[in-house]
Amino acid sequence: MLLSGAAKGIGRGLALALAADGWTIAACDIDETGLADTVELASAAGACRGWVADIADAAAVERWVAEAEEQLGPAVVLINNAIDAAEGFFLSLTEQEWRRTIDVSLTGYFLCAQAAARRMAERGYGRIVNMSSGSAERGIPRTVSYAAAKGGVNSLTRVMAVELAPNGICVNTLTTGPMMTETFAKIANTEEGIEARRRRVPIGRFGEMDDILPLVRFLISPEARWTTGALFHVDGGANNAALVQSVAQ
């Protein structure tokens, strides 16, 4: 299994849980220290190896996927999870911040999926899960580059699903609600901001790894053979509630 963005947050949680399930994880991240910690923790539960790579770099992605398959065997699953989320208002966001977010959080997904899917297509089987966000569908202040990237990911999933279906590859999007990751805390900005977001989740709490794992396990399994091109919200009802904060918040 190929897993990007494995150094912390949801990526680390997925690595630990899926390694314990028996998957061999080829974990990738640009954060060498965080990745090493993830590999150590996941290896205590199962099999996990790490590759330090920037998924915005096509050559680095190809090297990761090629070496992972050479050393660990055919990759039948890819979970695109890495993100770079510049936080800032539309009028003040710099071009550099915009481009870095798009390069990692959208183009990186394309590069990883293309490298993996070319190999999956030759074997006639594969599962790809693109991690997304409700930010793609809501006008949340200070998330302009991240929202644009995730909107692109949602569209990328739909086209990939249609084109790759004849090759036995199923592609789906999983959108998570607020979870206490470093990226979330950065966007929420303050304790008041964090609490305000908690109140906007109809179920009344932030998400935990155990909330998303059952769906991830299904989407990467052979049983998901007739599920492709779908967008799943696992978010405590946050997206359907359509509750967004004011610009001041």
C-alpha cells in the first residue's frame, strides 16, 4: 500500500491502523523526522517502510512508487493524503503560498495517482482513495488555496474513476470533518476558533481515527468492486449543516 502524508495526523493514524490490519505500508512524506516516527510506531504493529519525498516533484514520486514496488511488491492501494495548506485571506495570500498548496494538495495527488495507476492498470486491479475536505464545497475564510486544491481533487476523482474503471481500478474521495490535526489547528488559529468549529459539528465533537477507518477499510478492499467515483462525507454532519464562520472568526 502506498500512503502519502504519513508523517503526522490522519496519515500517521492510517499507517498505524492499516499496518496492524496486515497491510505492508510504503509511507511517504517530506517531513523526515515525522516520517521516521511513523515508521517506528507502525512497524511495532506490522510492516511499514518510509520514503522521504516531495509529492509535488514528479521524479521523486516515480522513484518512491518504483522502489516501493521493487522492495515490497505490487502496490494495489494508494491513499493520497499529503497536504500543504497555506492559511490566509484571498487578498493577502501570496502567489508562492497559493502555488505550493496547489502543487502538493492537487498536482501531487495527480502525480501519485498516475504513477500508481499505470502499474495497477497493467495488473487489472487497484484501489485509490483521495482524501479531501468540506472546504472544497464551502466558502470558509482563509482557506482559498486549500479549498481550490480540494475542489480539484474531487473533480480529479470523478474523471479518474470513469477512465480507470475498465482497468479494474476503483477511485473514491473521502472527506473528513474537523479532526484535531496540526493542519486543522493551524487553520482554526486560536482556542476560540477551535471551539467555534466544534460547535458547528451537529454530532457535537471532533472526529477520531476510529470514525473514518471503517470506510477506509471498505474502500481499499476487494468488496468495493462496484463503488467508484463517489465522494463520502465522514464529518459528523458538518458539511450538510452548511455552517460557516464569519470572516471575523
